[in-house]
Amino acid sequence: MPIQKQSGGLDPAKSVRLADLVEYQPGSIVSRTLVQKTVGSLTLFAFDEGQGLSEHSAPFDAYVTVQDGIGELVIGGVAVSCATGETVLMPANIPHAVNARQRFKMLLTMIRG
């Protein structure tokens, strides 16, 4: 019996390079939700240089894993640089922001619980 594709766009039982699933757009932030469930979500982002997400907080832990380039996160007022292959925890209820000093792609994993 074939494995059914789930909503969100990833093919089951197939290896993919996440950075290839979202493209850079000049002057923009591009996002693609891969999984959206009550327990959490997986969302890919591609940030063009100079773009970012302003400071905000979330009621759940979030993990950023850089897929391409180097990103800057500001968590509780502390700037954290992260590069391809690195993961950073943004704790629940702590203000955070994302800054693209250069183009970069990231996977945001939100855990609700």
C-alpha cells in the first residue's frame, strides 16, 4: 500500500533538502508552512538581506535551524548569530526578533505544549 502524502507538501519516505523548498525574493520574506498541527508547526523562511521580523513573543518554545547563510536573532535583548546547520532555542514568552544582515533561510519549529 503506498504511503499517502500529508498536507504541507513533503513527500513521505523521500529525502529533501529543506533549503531548496523556499526561494529568495528581492526585498521580501518568503515563508512556506510544511506542517501545521495542534502540537506544533514547521515553517520554512527565506529572508532577503535587510529584511526581518520585529520583536514579538510567543507562548511556546520555538527552534530556529538555519538552512542557508547566517542569520541574527535577538532573544531577550541578546544578539545571537547562527549559521547553516546551527539551531537556536527561542524560549516561550521571551521577546525575540529576526534580522537578515545577509540573505538566509531558516526552519522554524514551534512546539505547543
